[in-house]
Amino acid sequence: MMTAEWVCTRCGSTNRALVPDAATRAEDECVTCHTRHALERDARPVRWRARPVGKKVA
């Protein structure tokens, strides 16, 4: 297992999730604002890109 560190796009909090070593994608929820994010491995092995997922805002 490895740590995927990511920054919430809604509130800016830094979050961490344990993911399998071979994972390139994951999902996690911000510990501060509870927004769900889709995570993708970035060029740096620890920092991952995050984008919100879930309900669309009209």
C-alpha cells in the first residue's frame, strides 16, 4: 500500500488515502467538507490530482 496525498478542490484541505501500490485511480472523501473526489496518479508519486464527483449543480 502507498499514500495518495491530494488537495480538495472545494475547501483546499490536504487529504491522504491508502491505495494499492499499482493503483492509478481511486476515490476518496475530503475529511473537512466531505466532498467526494476522483483521484488520478500524478507525475509525483505521492501527490495525486483530484476532481470532484457526484451531484451536478444546476
